[in-house]
Amino acid sequence: MVTAAALIVSAVAAGSVQAQDFDADATINIGSLYEPQNLDNTAGAGQGINEAFNSNVYEALFQLTDAGTVVPALAKDYKVSEDGLTYTFTLQQGVKFHSGDPLTSKDVKFSIERVTAADSKSSRKNSLKPIAGIETPDEATVVVKLASRSISLPYNLSYVWIVNDKATNLTASEDGTGPYQLEDWRRGSSLALTRFDGYWGRKPTNGDVVFQYFTEATALNNALLTGSVDIITSVQSPDSLAQFKGNKDFTVAEGKSTTKLLLAYNDRVAPFDNVKVRKALARAVDDARLLKAVWGDSGTPIGSMVPPTDPWYVDLTKSDAYDPASAKALLAEAGYPNGFTFTIDTPNYDPHPIAAQFLQTELAKVGVKVNINVITANEWYTKVYKAHDFQATLQEHVNHRDIVFYGNPDFYWGYNNSKVVDLIKQSEASATTDEQTARLKEANTIIAEDAASNWLYLYPQIVVSAKSVTGYPLNGLNSQFFVAGIKKDD
């Protein structure tokens, strides 16, 4: 005999089956070129740790969404004082760390102070300088006092992972509040995450995620073709697209990129402390031809650090546009009529070595000899980013709204223009977004006129996946790759 209750249960189950056409416990295999150097984003871990951990393992008070908006995360709500100098945050209730400890205001205070500490290597440390003090009046309330207005504070706090204040050895382990916890990290190979059943928010649509790491794009593409991975977070070469486009087994999707390829100079040292030299090198390189050579019809020419998705974008592609004759004249004016020799330190993964060879050929046409020194990502961090021991380097900068780095003379490239420093500082103290935007547009224009770096092009943001996989982010802002919504066919 079948009861009415049993019929109801059967109907609900049948409805669930019909609606749920994905495997809720599936393992999602993700292919990437960006392995973390360690697991702590205040310890120079590189962009790979943001890709794997940001909003997956660790959460912040706010989240930068894939669409570029800032929304509350661990902050349930917040209030700002009339003078803009006091932010009061109320925390979400019922949040637990992966260790089982409850989230409290002391954890938030601890986490912010980790980023602003003297030994912090966070690239966003400078953005949090306005913080004068943090109070924790009760377990659910955090009060942040500012020495000056910081219109971007919620945005900047989206970079601050909230860590258990009792956690230790965070370069090799974790204790976050996110939907996944670390299961295993095999250095040089893979990083595995498993669903955290005690998560306070919406349950992920998969059971496990494994980031598999590759050192060159061909092997990464082959892994997708053979089914070893389900998805590639960001395609690095257009040559690989032909084998996926038009193939019914794969989906090729293009999002909005914030990743810029830069020839960054050490502006502290000769000859790159001379603005005429920097402008000459910019004019000597045919950026459009480089982009075509590397990406075919994909990607975007860019004349500054600011991509079109930022509010303060200005089209500066005509500033120091390709003009070899003018480049030679400027070199002569700068005291280098016969050119000079310098070394580019370039990461060993695609497309940097190809781009370095292109630059070597282009600059030779104006009498400048380029030596190429290929180094690993770890060596780049130690030699270039930390020690500033370089003349010039190739690097992709993935961050959203990262013009602010040019307002920090201590940043690895050493650019120091007092007017820009002041404009960026004033922009952060703005009372309105209109004021902020106007000041950053002006700063952006000055930085481009100074040819502070050579912005070669804006990467395309192309994600390729097996047809059976959906729900992944397309834009990958700041190298984030949210995995909790990824679904795999049952």
C-alpha cells in the first residue's frame, strides 16, 4: 500500500531529479598556469592563490563580483559616519571557520592588521594606510577608524581574507570561512579543495575542486582535449582556440579582461629614470603587431594601466604611438644616439618569452640591444618584486583598479611623480565617486605621458570548458575564479 505521504515524497524526489540535471557531488578539474608560491596572500603568494582561494576557501567582509561590483559578504551590513572617518560593520551570524571556531570581530581585526603589518607583502597594503585603528565593541561588531577619508574602503577590504586569529603556518595551511576547505596541496602538481559542510551560505553545486597546474599552454590545452581537466581558467594562446571552436564537445566563452601585459622598467635606474628614454622605447614597439602575433584577432590595444572596465578609463592608445623615427630622435635627445643595452627579466611561461623576443627584434631597429633572462615565477617575485634587482621586466598585471600602484613610489617599478602621488591620494579622500573618477583620469593621463611603463596590450579573457560544465565565472577579475556555482552534468 502506498500512502499519501509516500506519494508526496516521491513527487518531490521526482521534481528534484528533473530540476537537478547536474551531479551535486562532482569533482571539477580545473587547469591553470598559475600555481601559488604559498597559501598566504600577505606573503607574496602570487596570483595563483587568488584564483584558487579567493571566495572559495577564504572570504572577506566584501566580495568583488565577477561583474565588477562590490557586495557584502561576511559583513551583513555597515554604516559610515557623516565625516566618512568611521565605518561600523555588523558581521553575519552563524559563520564558522573550517576548524570549527566561530567568526568574531577579533578575527576581522586580526586579519586586517595582518595585511597592514610591517612585514606584510600584500600588494594592497598601501591602500589600507588610512586605517588609524580598529575596535571590537562586541563579537559581531567591527569599528574601523580612519585618519582620512577612504572612498574605496569596502572595495579594498574585498582583498582582505578573514582568517581565524588562532591560525598558524598560513603559508602551508588554511583556516577560512569559505564554501571549500583545503584537502591537499601537491607542490608543482595540484591543489585540491573539498566542500565544507559547515558553510554558512549557499551550498556549492559540486563536491570537490582540483586545480591542476601546468608550466606551458600546450600541455594545458592537451589536458582539456583528453579530459584530464574540465575547464581552463584563462587561455594563454590563440593558437589553441582552433581546436576548441566549432567542436561540439567544448564551450569557448569570452569575458572582460583586466589583465595587462607590461614591459615594466625600473624607473629608479639609468637609463629608465629618463622619461625621454621610456617614451622612445614605447614609440619603437608596434604594440598592434605584437598583439596580432600573440593573439590574432583577440585582445585589445591599451595605452595605460587602466582597462575600459574601470570608471576612470581614458583612451590613451595614441600617446607615444608607434613611430620608430621619433623613437630614434628621442634617444638622441636623451644622450643615447647609438642606443644602449639592457636586460629584460621575463617569466618562463607563455606568452612572456614570445613577447620578449618580439621586443628584442623591435628595439634592435632603433639601436637598442635587449638581453633576455628567463626566470621562474618564484625568481621573479624574489628578484624583481621584492629586491628590485632588475632593469626591465615583462609581467602581466591582473588586478582590477590597479592604477593606485603608480601612486606608491616603493612599488617594484619605482615610478615617482609627486603630482600623481598627490592625485591618487586625493582621489581616495574624495567625498563622491565623481570626484574620485576625475582625479584618477588626470593621474592616468600623466602616467601615460610619462611612459612610466610600456603597456603592450590587454589580454582577452577566454575560458574554455568541456560542454558538460557550466556555471563558471567569465571575467576572472583579479584572477578570481569562483567555483561554488560550477555544475557538471550528471
